[in-house]
Amino acid sequence: MKATSMRARLRAEMTEEIKTTARRHLATEGANLSLRAVARDLGMVSSAIYRYFPSRDDLLTALILDAYTALGGSVAAAEGAVDRADLAGRFLAICHAVRDWALANPHEYALIYGSPVPGYVAPTDTVPAATRAVTVLGGVIEDASAAGLLRDDEALPPDAAQDVARVGALIAPHAPLGPLSRALGSWLHLFGFVSFEIFGQLKNAVDVPGPLFAQQMRAQAVYIGLPTA
């Protein structure tokens, strides 16, 4: 029993070491990971690494899951620290948590929100981790809707309504479609800003992104209909 436990612990430690090394490769190679190169950095024969990750795609999937989990955890912790009645504050905490995590982990952000990796198709088991952060946003929208704070004064085109309803069923099933559509638009606005900043598209245009980001996200809270001070 002890031997089995020891083997499991050593395997878990080596798995984490492989992923840590692979993350360093993301900084120089992007998602163009080579299992052989990772093994070489670890002083392993190339065949040994396949006992932990049978293919490059398996390693990519592990890194993607870790990145989504870390981002979702940061968002949930930040939003959870705000008073439940402060709906705009909760929304802004989510926005700032996304940006803070992206700035601290630019290569992991690029892995999950940058260009698709040629030939890689993410398995369906990445979906729960990928949707954790937006589900936190859904909780804010649900609470605002339950409090009667969101106006539902717009009719969406049928195709748009269908798409919004499908997403809403996952993150905010009781919210009306109009406010939910605005919330999803704000989510896209958030990641558009963060992606522009992470990928250098704000250079020579915005010298200090932080204040503009804060102003833009507060404007999005107003757009959704969340009460702001």
C-alpha cells in the first residue's frame, strides 16, 4: 500500500514538473510544444515522457485545463470577496480579476484565448473549466434579475435570441434575454480589451491602460443595468 502511494506521489510530482517546464516553453515557442524538447530540459529520455503524456495534445489539454481552472478560481475568489448586494462591485471584481490574471500569466492567457493551435481540438472535458469564469458573471446577472434591477426593453433578432438563450440556460437561466445579451456583450468587451493589451495592440495608443480599463468596465456595468454609485 505504501509503495503504491509513493509511486502515485512521485508520478504526480513528475507530472507537475513536466507541466511547469512546458509552461516555460510557452513563453518562447507559444503552443508549438515539443514533448522531446520538454523531456530534454528535464533530463529525461524522450520515450519516458510519453508515460505521462501520450501526445503533445494531451499535454496541451492539461495546460489548458490548468489555465482555465486558475482563471476561474481567481475570478470566483475576487467576486466572492465583494458584498452580495453590491452587484456592480461584483461585476467589476470579475473584470479586474480577469485582467490581473492575464497580466500575471500572459502565456497561459495566450494559450486559451489566443490563436487556435493548428491541428488541436480541445476535448469536451475542458468545457466546465472553460465556462467557470463566465458562470460567475451569470450569478451576478441572476441576482440582479431577481432583484428586479434589469430592464428587458429590447427584442433580439430570432437567431441572436436563440444563441443568447442557449448560453443563458447554462449561466443565468432565469435572466431575461435583453439584459443577458448586454451582459454577454460586456463579457466580449472585457476580453477584447484584455486581449488588445496582452497582445500589444494598445501600444502607441494607450500609455496607461489601467485607468481606461476601469472606466470602460464601469461603463459596461451601466450598460448592463447594474446600479453604480
